[in-house]
Amino acid sequence: MKEVQKINASVTPKGSLEILSQIEVEKLKKVGENGLYALFRQCALAILNTGSDSDNAKDIMEAYPDFEIEIIQQDRGMRLNLINAPANAFVDGVMIASSREMLFSAMRDIVYSEAEKRSTRIDLNSSAGITDHVFHLLRNADVLNAGEPPNMVVCWGGHSIPEEEYQYTKEVGHSMGLRGLDICTGCGPGVMKGPMKGATIAHAKQKITNSRFLGLTEPGIIAAEAPNPIVNELVILPDIEKRLEAFVRVGHGITIFPGGAGTAEEFLYLLGILLAPENKELPFPLVLTGPKCAEEYFRVLHDFINDTLGFEAQQKYKIVIDDPEQVAQIMAQGVKDVMAYRIEHHDAFYFNWMLKIHEDFQKPFEPTHENVAALNLSSNLPAHELAANLRRAFSAIVAGNVKESGIRAIEKHGPYKIDGDQSIMKPLDKLLCGFVEQQRMKLPGTQYIPCYELIK
Amino acid sequence: MKEVQKINASVTPKGSLEILSQIEVEKLKKVGENGLYALFRQCALAILNTGSDSDNAKDIMEAYPDFEIEIIQQDRGMRLNLINAPANAFVDGVMIASSREMLFSAMRDIVYSEAEKRSTRIDLNSSAGITDHVFHLLRNADVLNAGEPPNMVVCWGGHSIPEEEYQYTKEVGHSMGLRGLDICTGCGPGVMKGPMKGATIAHAKQKITNSRFLGLTEPGIIAAEAPNPIVNELVILPDIEKRLEAFVRVGHGITIFPGGAGTAEEFLYLLGILLAPENKELPFPLVLTGPKCAEEYFRVLHDFINDTLGFEAQQKYKIVIDDPEQVAQIMAQGVKDVMAYRIEHHDAFYFNWMLKIHEDFQKPFEPTHENVAALNLSSNLPAHELAANLRRAFSAIVAGNVKESGIRAIEKHGPYKIDGDQSIMKPLDKLLCGFVEQQRMKLPGTQYIPCYELIK
Amino acid sequence: MKEVQKINASVTPKGSLEILSQIEVEKLKKVGENGLYALFRQCALAILNTGSDSDNAKDIMEAYPDFEIEIIQQDRGMRLNLINAPANAFVDGVMIASSREMLFSAMRDIVYSEAEKRSTRIDLNSSAGITDHVFHLLRNADVLNAGEPPNMVVCWGGHSIPEEEYQYTKEVGHSMGLRGLDICTGCGPGVMKGPMKGATIAHAKQKITNSRFLGLTEPGIIAAEAPNPIVNELVILPDIEKRLEAFVRVGHGITIFPGGAGTAEEFLYLLGILLAPENKELPFPLVLTGPKCAEEYFRVLHDFINDTLGFEAQQKYKIVIDDPEQVAQIMAQGVKDVMAYRIEHHDAFYFNWMLKIHEDFQKPFEPTHENVAALNLSSNLPAHELAANLRRAFSAIVAGNVKESGIRAIEKHGPYKIDGDQSIMKPLDKLLCGFVEQQRMKLPGTQYIPCYELIK
Amino acid sequence: MKEVQKINASVTPKGSLEILSQIEVEKLKKVGENGLYALFRQCALAILNTGSDSDNAKDIMEAYPDFEIEIIQQDRGMRLNLINAPANAFVDGVMIASSREMLFSAMRDIVYSEAEKRSTRIDLNSSAGITDHVFHLLRNADVLNAGEPPNMVVCWGGHSIPEEEYQYTKEVGHSMGLRGLDICTGCGPGVMKGPMKGATIAHAKQKITNSRFLGLTEPGIIAAEAPNPIVNELVILPDIEKRLEAFVRVGHGITIFPGGAGTAEEFLYLLGILLAPENKELPFPLVLTGPKCAEEYFRVLHDFINDTLGFEAQQKYKIVIDDPEQVAQIMAQGVKDVMAYRIEHHDAFYFNWMLKIHEDFQKPFEPTHENVAALNLSSNLPAHELAANLRRAFSAIVAGNVKESGIRAIEKHGPYKIDGDQSIMKPLDKLLCGFVEQQRMKLPGTQYIPCYELIK
């Protein structure tokens, strides 16, 4: 890692002015148990680190050991004094407006999540309670807009992809933007940035001034995938399960670009849900797409689905190679179908209440070595249950690759052991080897040491 | 009461679109214990009854026994179906936009208050906890605007006043509006409407398009003082103590017009707080004003303060007779002083954190016959404690006059008995007799039967 | 006239920032022939004199002989330095925003009218050319809004009316405002202010933030009828004929309240146009209305129409006594009919191109004693021609009453002599005597000396 | 040229709704003498042809011989029916909003320019009169914003440049956009598009929602340089001299990227003006910049200036190679200096009144063979006069390369003959040869046949 540049600055929010009560400020300042300072500092560091080349959360944290935040309550609201902050988010000493807003969004979400945990209003152990919790987090972040027709397309895919694939994501974003579609991603670089960039240009051409570029992230991942500054609405969900639920409840359609383990996790999560009998009739546009050079990638993935979840699962998505216009047209038509269905069934445009998500997709999966080893990967399971378990396996791999806690666990206990029916392990092995070969596991130029071992 | 006109209608909010979770909707629909339907129905009825001649909450409730609300969740948010609703809030069958918004504000506050009660986040028995609670209610209602300089003038006074006094409140509002001041009142008719009306015209002349006309009410009083439709921000606080705290924390200055028992309650509450040693240095512009014909009223009140709380209390306010310009100039200068003080002491513009409110002003006073009888009205008490107890006596009188629960209690147990030092009881008797003579206890034309008895 | 208060101030426009070329600034500064300074000074004085008690233009001009305007071009646009200006339009030394904008509107219209006169683009002697000219003046003033559905109601009537009638105009304005209607008037006090005031309150209730209160005036009349500050769009048309054409082309319906000679002029102008065979099918809502006490006034006027223009003319309007709701409902329905007609005939919402206005209504009538004496008031004329000539007679009376040039002409040559068939002169005499008796010719409290003489 | 796709569509403007009088509509529809239809059709075709590969105006015109426009006046304003229109500007059959607005901007400018020509208000033969005319055209197009501080950077350079140079213009635009600068160009592709694209992304990051991307073009050039749809304000000036004056009066600084003859024309025009003694003190930031590969280009240009206009001229600009940040920092500081100077000298932010432009830079130069042959290119001339004549020589070359009239003249009379002192002709020859070699005269892939001949 090159030498880091640091800056001191004092910032106030622009636009939506966040205000806190004195008690909330105290909690945010508090270091140690029950205090929120460490969590806020970590998210703030990730936000300020925008544009960084590293995706190793640990490295980033260690590069700025003396970074500090002072939280000041003053006449017109909150002020944050940043000490020894990364210089990336500043232009001639002034913080980029978007990064400035994200800082305050992080503050808002961290304070609110804490308050929600203290409420006895809902039962966080029930499926309905978890969904209600996700709803409250999103509503509090002001991303549920009742007045707007469905037009939010979620884009999933790798944060580290080859230039050709990146250019392609920009073109798809441009084609979608020309059709008035908004973009939601995991808010980092790569696939999480390209479609937003393309759509920004397209929205300018279409004179759309209320563009939404929604980024959904989580404390454990934000450092590895620093939010790109085109994101204009940022929400930090507490964990990957809440984040995934947020994606599928606020998105009106999903486009998947090439990616690595994280992308596979997202894809399996979604397939598992769409395969649930309750969701059989629900329209949910899902396209897998990439440039010509990514054709092989999708072929392998498509085979993997065939070998594990079967033909029915393949009917839930469409693969489009090297045709941004067609992707955009499918999505534009898809969100219209979603709109018609919601109107017919009196469901909200801004939150997909009708989508059934079973508890095994909602409950946090703690990727301990023990839990990973215990995963049931049997071909006898119903497709949506097998999908849930495969999802968990990939969740563990993501943790081992980029999450601070996961990296530390691997350092201590060695790679995760994943076991199951050979009819599943073989295709899985093939898929994972492909990811490694195509350098989809880590940023190119770094040597990938697998954090998992498949039992054969 | 004349025959009532009823209407059926289906309404959605305009502007700030409220959205609820499915669990919140269920709770709102629920009748009986733990359900919020009865409370919402009562507030909605009050809002729809805008412009009514009656201030007897019980009469109003009884006039629309078959009024119902259906709460519907749909594509673009919430819809309310109103059945057998009062026709007052409709023009050619279409609901007035302002009343429509108030309905959804009431819904928002009722749902949020309930959720707050379920939170273990704060201790509602501590002074800081109560203040935090008031802050959260106001923030959730989106009335704390961090960006604005102080300019909110609270106007207190009677909901039922003679025409000449009403015209005067309009003139004062006009003079304040020409100086860019916003208005906050208890949101009913009379003094709660006049200044807003005058300021509306003045803001039009000054091309002010973000006028704020803030109404703070409570479930127990809203029916007796139906919100006037100029109010463009409505908040329903749970009880009179939270409401009074909200007034003094969001207002940057207060103007008191002639009124009855409610006005006296508010005046004593504020004096009691300003007399607390901790608030000695705090600038808080306070003007008592009325037209020529109200001079006697203020003379009696001024004497009452002298006789009970003393000279120091008199220094906390200024009386201005028949001079709207002067009132507005004092307020305009006063809010500038407040601004300078807050900047100097790093206090928020939007919430008066520095104002110390002792617990005896915050804790709800239940106006039972027992509690009223037990009030300590002794001249030996420190001024701010005596003020607190006098405030409670007036709170009971208001309840007995217009609140449903109070009216029923009086029907059952006869008038409240109020006892204390004769050096206090005598001036109090004089003040109350004056209120009755001047018809400030009830709407003119109705015969006032006192709900209290002073022990001599 | 009471002693006048004067003030010096320096103002820039708020909102729509007018900018001028250097050549335009020079012309505006220029005193004497070809210069526009005198005209601008006169209009500015009238605007600053808002709220004045006098309607005698000459008096006003003479009260501020040392009033001056400096026009400064600077970085952010124009600045006006006002020296010895009337203090009416200032609050604590700061100019009311509305008056400030009007100053710049006057500047804009005076510069543009001058430029238009220099153009050979159109033939100001042809009917189409005059209409084109009116269109260009209105478009340049930015009052033709293509996007809005028809909702502009013109209110005509006296600038000096009894309190009861004034209150009534507020109520009508309130009822119209509740139905979303905008108001256009001649922009002075009395009937020109009341409906705007009522509608301002109603629009606040309906949360309408783009209210339009359009004032159309002319340099010769502006001093006598100083613009009221609720007007938020002001246009100064060159003469009464252009102004009347502007009223009937931008208004979608017209309400006439009691007034004097000016109101009669407007009423006859409109009747004459609506009686033209080409306009037979055109929907044009026209209501005459007043409180109970004005019933006699309308009875006399109705008789006068019967006696001169006949039964057909009476079918063009509806008289409503003491029922603001009904007036508003007729207008609300009327503008809907206008909208349907325009859509059907592909005419613009913002300009009534289809209304035929004959040249004799468009050509300026110079109210010299000679021209007045030569008016043909014969019962043999077609109704719309007779209406045109009666209109001119009233135009002369208005000039003799309040316009500076007219007042000077009467001072020099004595009253105008008006002659015609006795079948017309008798009803005319009756009508005029009524106006005098009802004090509709001059501000109450002043003694009216007729500026005309009817030849019997 | 590949086969063209055509489409029929009916469009109304979005946003600023243009409205025309009936007389204006008639003139716009009129074919033949005094009619504006042919001119409007030509500009509309160019706008619709956005994104085309050709820069030959004649080819474009000939590719759509059956393109037609119907102009319809209707209820909500204007509607244009397009018949056999190029399909480029449509997405799924719907016209891109930006192109739609440009159509109406063209309509507005054509109608207004015609009206201005008919005015006797100003003397178009005087320098002040021409400047006044340019001011009026810009003001009517609503691009003079009085409220904004100086931040408009003009970018000049080629419409046909290598990919590396194009990417560089995007980076410079991005760096300028991050500093809040707006962009003005000739509105075509290449250098006219890249900086706008970069700034669009940067403005999104800075949450700037009122971005200005101003395109200034002329009827003779628009077809060769079809407006790119990021342009959000388009003005069509009547000829190149008015257009150049518009650039230097609305721009607060100028950045020149590599280009061909047109760029040289612009550069010489600006140098000639800045060398005028009257402009000696005036701050006018001017940077020439390009990526590493363009270093040679600027070295040759810098030498040419040295050899012809001399050392003083070289002091008027700064050359920056491969450093977008530095370019943006110079411009950001430069516009601040401009602001300070304008405030000090009371000049407008929105129009550079103080810049002296001599008549020989303002008068249209008709590039006939005769006029070109007569150009005085002598080293005895003062630098600013020589610059004026060199500018004209390049103006002729541009016409011969891409303007329809110029191309036809060359077809008829052969290449222009340019003569002058050899001390000037030799550097000129070197410069032009360089342009040809670097393929800066025509789109790459086409064979360039010089439209000029230097007399040796």
C-alpha cells in the first residue's frame, strides 16, 4: 500500500440535515461497551477511503490508526471534525458533497439501528419481525418513496472486474438510464459503480433531476467496498441477511453482471426465494448479462444451476450476452409488469411486501468453521432449501475473503471445510476454480489463497 | 347543536407521503386494548370538524356516532376511507388539502407515540428522558429544521374571544409576518388562528413561500379546539405537559393574547420555568398584548402576578396595549437575541436544549379531585414552585371545562375543591371571577357553570 | 393629505432577476424626449405609494416632487437607488418583497414597450397587429404559462367601496381560492384587493404554493390605484384598450363586483365583445355579484342594460346576490367549460385567441372634449357598436375622475358634454346619478364634482 | 453513408414551455422568401441527427430529403409533428428529452433573430449595436443568469479527435466539475462533448443539480457538429462572429484542447481581442491543454504564435500538458479573479461588458474567394489586427471544410487562395500541414482534400 495522505476537516451535512438528541450524541461519542463510536469510526473511514485500490478491510483500518471523529452539536445541527482522515474524498481541501452526505447517513443508520434494537415493539426472531425491522431501517433512511412508480433496478456483480466488463456495465447503465430507470447496488466500485455512471450520463440527457443511485451496504463490508460517490442515497444495514432482504424488497428488477463469490451468494439467495412455492406467480425481472468475453462465465454458472437446482431454477432468469439495449428493454418492460401486478394486488410500489422470504434466508448465518462444516448440501433437499444452504457457503467464502472478522478467523483456524453430496460438490468445485482462474476472488495483481476447502 | 352534515370520502396524503409497515397498520386498525383505532378515530373526527362552533369534546364525539375510518395500504402508500365524516372539511365534496395532511399527521404521531412507549431506549421517568421523548416526537414529525435561523413565535390565548380581540390578533400576526416571523399555536380557533391568518397575508406580500404555521395539540384537547386549516404542520403530543414543553423548546419567543384558564395555565407554566435559577440568563422574549379593550384584563393579570409570584416574575414579560407594530418589533429583535445566544453557547436553533425544565413541570398532573385538593398553594414556596402548583390548578380547570375526561369527572363528583393560603386564594378568586365575567371560560352564548370551588 | 414620510433605499430584485443591456439602461436613465425616466419614475412612485388613501394621481405626484431613482448596473444585475421615496412600502426600513418585484416589473415593461414600438415586425394599426402586440407584452412579462389548465378569474369593480362590500369580495375570493382558482384584477385597492386576500387564505388551506395574483394596470391609472402588495405578477400595459384586451384574453372567466365608472366601462367593453356575432358560441363565464346591500345597484345596472343593449345582452351574464359559494361554483364550472372548448378547438389555455375583438374596441379612444362630444349614442346602432360607444363615454368619465391628463383637461375646458338619443341618455343619467349618490365616483369623504354633463 | 433509419413522432417541449403568437407561427411555417421554415427544418434535422458519424452538412441534408415538420398550436402550447425524422434522437420510439428541448430552443432563436432584424431599435452596423444584439439573443434564450457567480468555462477544440485526446477532455471536465465549474462549448461531439460528460459525473458527486452545459452554435455549422444531448442550454447565433462574441462574453475562462482549423480560428480570435490595448488589464484565464501525445501539437502552435504575433501574445495563455487537476485549478482560481475584477469594476457576472471587441472582429466575414484573396497578412500590422486577419483565413478554411455554402463554393471555384508576407505564410503552412497530417481537418478515415492554397 502506497503512503497514505491525511487531512483534517470540519464538515456539516448538505441537504438533508440530520439532527440528533443529546442522548444520541452521547451514545455515538461513547467508546467501549454500549458505545457506538468504534462502529461509526469504521464506517466513516470506509466512506472517506472512496476510490481506494485496496479491498482488504483490515489493511484500510490499519492504515489510519490515528483517524478520529469529533461529534459537535451546534446551532444549525451537527458538525463532524475529522482528524487524520484519508485525503481521497477531498478536492482542494473541500470534502466531496456526496461523501459528506454519506458520513451523515452512516451516523443516522448507526444511531437508529441501535435504538431499534432497544425496542420491544417487534419480535426480531420472527420472520414478520425481521421484515418489519428492514422496513423501519429503510423508512428511517428515507428511501421508501411512496409517490414513485417502480423503476429501481438492482445491479449485482463483482467489485473487481476487467476493464472490458466495466465498460459494459456503464453501457447497460446508460441504456437503462435512457429509459428512466434508477440504479441500486452494493455501493462499491466495479459493477457497483459502472451502471450508476452510465445512468448519470443518460439521466442528464433525459433531463431527469431526481435520479436515485441507492447504495445498500453493511458495516462488515463497507471498508472492502468503499462507497463510490455517485451513490446519492446510502443505507447501512446491520448484516448481510438484512441487506439482501433490502435489495429484493426495494428493487423492482435485478441485473447480475459477472462477479465472484459475493455475486454467487446474491444469485443463490434470490433464486432460493423465487423458487419458494409462495412466490411462483410473482413477476421479478432477473437478467444475467456481460460482454462477449464473459460468455463462458455465464455458461459455467448456468450449468452449475442446472446441475444443482435444476431446470425450473433456470426459468427464473434470462442470460443476455453483449446487448445493453436488450437488457434495458427487458428491465423497462419488467418493472412495468411489476407495477401492474402491485396495482392489481394492492401492494406498495416502494416495498415488495408480497415476496415471501423464509426464515432460513433471513436469520443471520454466522460463518464460523463449525457452522460451515455443518451445512447440509444434499441433492434430496427441495431446491429452495438447497439454494439457501449453498448461499450460506458462499457467504462464508465472502467473509473469509474480505470481511475483517472472517479474515481473522481464517488466520486462526485455517480454511473453511465445506462438505456435501458429490453431485453438488463437483459442480461447486468447477465454479469456484473458475472464479479463481478468472481472478474474481480478489483484486487482480494479488495472489489469491483460498479460504475454503471442498471435502471430496 | 344544529343538524350535522355527513360525507363519505376516500383520501390519500398530498405532499409528505406517510407510509406504514404492515404491523403498524394492523395496530392502527385494532379496536380495543392495545389497539390505536379509538384514539385515531377521535383525533380524525376533531380534524374533520374544523370550523365547528362547539368546543365541547363530548358533544362532538356524540354527534358522529357512526363515523368510521378504513385504513388501506396500496401501491402509492396509504389511503383512508372516511364514512359518515363531518362535511366541514370538504369543498364541493373534495377534502381541503390541509385537513387531509392533518389526518395523516395524526396517524403518524399516534403510531410513533405508541412505538416510543415500547422502547427501553430512554427512561421516561427522568427529566432528561422526558425531554428526549419530546425531541423524538418533534423530530419524527419533521418539525425540527436544522437549517433555519430562529423565527418561530408561539402565540397563546383564548380559543373563544370577542371580535375586536380577534381582529387584533390578525394585525399582530400581520406585523410579525411582514418581519418574516413564523407562527406556532395550539392550532384551534381564536388566538390560535388569527395570527396565522394575518401572517399568511403578510408572507404573501413578502413572497415567503416556506411559511411555517405550526400547531401543537394533544388528544384530549383537539376535539375542543379543532385545528384550523391554516396550520401546515401539526403535531399531536401525548399530554399537556409534553405539549407545553414542546412549545417552549421549539418557540423562540412567546406572545400571549387574552384568554381564559388555558392561557393562564400556559402563562404560569412559562413563568415558573423562567423563574428557575438555571434559566436566569437565558433570553426568552415574552410579550402580553391585546387591543385597548383588553387593557383591564392585563391589569388584573399583572396584579395577580404581583400578589402571588412577585416583582421578579413581572420582569420576565412586557405588556403592550394596542400596538401590533411594537409587538412585532420586540419579537423580531427578541429572536435575534436568541440566535446570538444560541450561537455563543452552541445550542441548536431548532430546540432549546439549554432551557432547564424541572421535573414538577414535566410530570403529567392527573386532575383528579384528590390531586387538586392536595395542591400546595402556599406563599412560602419559592416562586417557581408556587407557579408550578398554580399551573396545575388551572390545568384542572381546563380539563373540567373542555376535556372529555374532566367533564365526566365533574359530572360525577361535582366541582374541584381548590385550597391554599388566603394571600393566594384571594387574587386567584379575583382573576377567575374576571374570566367568568368576561366570558373567557366558555364560548359566548353558553352559560358557564364553574367546575371548581375555591375554599375560603 | 397628511404629511408624507420619505425614505432612501437601495434595492435589488428578488426572484426573477431582470437584466438590461447597456443601451436599455441609458434609455431608462434618459430625461426628456425619447427618454423613459419620467415614465418609470411615475410608475415607481405609484408602486411605492401602496396603501395610500388618495386616488388622485396628481396629488400623489405632487407630494413627492424630489423623489428620484438611480439605475445601477452591477455584478449580479440591476440595483435601484431610491431617494425620497414614500415610506409606505417599507417595513423597518426594508422594502416589502412584493413591492420590490413590482418596481422591476415596471422597469421591464417600460423598456420592452418602448422596444416593441420601434419594431417594424407588426402593424399596430391592424386588429391582428394589436392583438399580437398585447400577446408580446404579456409573454415578455412571463404571465402566459403554457402548462396550466384554465383557472384565472378576473375580478372587476370599484377601488373605493363600502366595508360591507369589501368583506364580501374577500369571501368570494376565499370561495374561489378553495376551488383552486387564481385571481386577476386591475391591481389596486378595494375590489382589486379583497378577492386576492380571500384567495391567499384559501390557497394556504389548500396548500397551493404557486398562487397567481395577476395585476394588469396602465401608466395613466397606476397612481390612482396603487398596486396592492398581494399582487405577485404585475404587467403595465400601454393604455386602457390594451389592458382591457389583456384582461379578456388571459382571464378564463370574469366576476364583476359593484363599482363606479371604471367598472361600467369594463362591463360595457366585455358585453360589446360578447355580443359580436363571431363570439356567439364562445363560453365566457360572467357573474355580477355583491352582498345584500348591493342588490339595488345591480338592479339599476340590469335595467340600464335592458333599456340600452336589450334582452340578448342580459343573457351574457348572471347576477348572484350574497352567495360567495355559488359565485365560486359557477366560475369553477365555467373555467372547466372553457377548458373543454379550448381543447376541442385547439386554442391555447393561456391566451384566448378565438375571441374576436373588433377594431373599435382596440383602437385607443382619446378622451378629448371633441371626441366625447362626437360619440354616436343612437339606439339604431347594432348592440355591440352601441356598447363600444357607451364604453368610450365611461372611459372619458374615468379619465376626468382620476387620470392626470383627464383631470387637467377638465380643469381647463370644464366637464365633458355627452349627447345621444334620449332613450339612451335617460337610463344613462339614472345610472350615473346612482353612482354619485352611492359615492362610487370618488373616495368616500371627498366631494364629487361631476366631470361630465349629459345633454338633455 | 449507411442506410438511415427514419421515424415519425409528435413532440411537445418539456420544462420551459415555448409559446408563439399566431403571427410567429405563420412565419415559421412559411416556405420561400421571408419564411423561416427552411432554416428551422435545417436546424431541426441537425439536432435530430445527434450522434451521427458524418460532419458533412450537405450529406446530412441530402440523406433526409423527405423530412418535414408540422408546427401545431394547441391548448398547452406548441406541438411539433416530425415526419421521416432521423431515428438517432429516439429511445424505444420516444424522443430524448434533451433533443426535444433543443428543437424548441432552435424554434425560439430562429423566431427571435428574425424579429430582432426587423427592429429599428439598434444599429447593427455599430460595434455597440452588434454587442447589444448578441446580448438580446442570449437574454431571450434565458442564458444570462444574474444570480450566479462566475463559473462558466468555455472549452474549444476539435469535434473529431483521437480517443486518447477525447478521454483527456473527459478527465479535464471531471476535474473542473468537481470544482463546481460549468461548461460551455460549440455543442457538437469530440472536445465539445467530452468535458461535459466528465463534468456531469463530477456534478453528480458534488450533488450539483443546476449544472449548466451551454452549447453555442450557428445555422451554418450545426449540421456538421450535431449538438450532443448533454447540452442543456442551446443557443443558435446567426453567424460565426456573433457566436464567437457570445463565447467570450458569457465565458469566464477558456480552455483550448487540440483541434483543427476551427480551433485555430477561435484561438486567433481570442488572442486578437486580448491583445487590444483596451483589454490589457482585464483578467481572462486561458489554458491550452492536451494529453502527452498532444505535446507536439501545442509546441507547433506555440511556435506559430511566436513567429506571427510575438512574445506578448504568448503571455496571454498557459500551456498545460497531461495534468487535468492543474487545468481545473487554474480555471477555478481564474474565475475567482474574474469575479473580483467584475465586482471592483461593477461589471455584470453574466456578460463581459468591459471586454472591448473591435469592429473588425465583429463584422461578418463572407468567405468568398475574392475576400479571402484580399486578406492583408502583413507583419507590419499591429498584432491584434494581424490576428483578426489570420482569424478570417481560418474562418474561410472552416467554411470550405464543413459549411454547406463553403463546400459548394469550393466545388465551383476551386480552393481559396491565401496570400501574405512569407514571414507569416511559412509558419502558417507548417501549421496547416501539421493539421492535415494529424487528421485534424476532417473525420478520420476520410481523405482530406485541402480547400485552400497558400501562395508562396
